[in-house]
Amino acid sequence: MKIIKAKDYEDMSRKAANIISAQVILKPDCVLGLATGSTPIGAYKQLAAWYEKGDVDFAEVSTYNLDEYRGLSHDDPQSYHYFMRENFFDHININLNNTHVPDGSNPDAAAACSEYDKIVADAGYPDLQLLGIGNNGHIGFNEPDDHFSKGTHCVDLTESTIQANSRLFDSIDDVPRQAYTMGTQTIMYARMILVVANGEAKAQAVHDMCYGPVTPECPASILQLHTNCVVVADEAALSLCE
């Protein structure tokens, strides 16, 4: 794993956006795996600003998001479909037909997950997969478990994840208890993985991801086995890695 230290959130976002834009410039029709949550928003804003300046072109890019809440329609303001448009897609020249998010509105979990696995496989898996990391070491919505997950599947969100995500909802009672997520095996098929992390609250998870034992109790630890994984994190998130 290559670790790149950033001074703060803005520096982390800019460094991550540099890596993503380089991928798009080198391969204009690349496949990007994308993440939601507060951490990547700065990188998305930077990429949108560079698009506005004419420095990067997303016209041929296709994207596949990691996850989606189960039970939310695409136009629900709390859905990840909505999040991606609000924070990224509506600000660049990507063809929305080339953007993909698991179908949380499909109540048939097996069908929704197998369908998403197929379209990700048909795309040839991401050239670059962007990841955040949860306070408990989760990637996507792959929570700590006794085994590493394989394909896209329905997960019960842990209480800590529900608490962490409740800031985005009017009430904690509104936070969905389940989600559809790419499995760790699918994530590992990406040719490059880029992890972004900031803040002291992520320090233990970042340490365990980079230096702890490879165990499904910290799902991100499997990234130690990837041949091309880059971690961009600020000083606070790397404070236990000194």
C-alpha cells in the first residue's frame, strides 16, 4: 500500500482528485468505481472545478457506485443516486446513462444484487475504485464480519454505521437499516484502489487497514493484499501510523 500524507481535508481532496483526473486523462473511456459519504465530496468538487476549466473531460467515462440504501427510490434526497447527481454528476459532462448505482428501490434483494454484479462484470470492473473507510473499518457497506464478502449483497447496517450516517437524516429513525453493496471480492477486482480518509475519528481504522492483521473484522484490511492500492489521508487520520 502506498500512503500519501495530506495536510488537511482540502489537501487530501486535491491529491485524490489529481489521481482520479490522471486516470481519466490517460484513458478517457475509463471505468470509475465511486463512493459516497462526506469524505469524497471535496474530491468531487475539485474534479468539477477542473472540468469547468476544461482540464478534464468525462464524456466517455462510465461509473459504478459501491452501494445504495435498500428501500429508497432514485429520487429520494437521501438516496445515493441523488447524492451522486447533487455532488458530482450534475456538475460535469458525464452521460447519465453511463452512471450506475445499485437499485435500492428493488425489494427483491437477490435480483437487485445479481443484476448489479452482472453489469459491473460486463464493464470489466473499475480501472480505479474510490473508497472511503468507516470508523469500524468498513468499505462500501461491508461491515465487520467473520468472513470477507464476495459479490453484491444485502447487508444489515451496524449500529455504529447507522449512528454515523444519522447526521444526514432528519432523525436516526429515518436511517435505513439495510443496504445493497458491492462485496469485498468485487472491490478487489479493480485495477487500482484509491482510499481517502480524514479526521482523528478514522485514525484507528486507517491504522488497522494499513498495518493490522488481514481479517474480516476490519474489512478494509484486505486492501493490504491488493497490488495497486493508494491511501490519501490527512495528518489526523494517519496519527496512529507514525
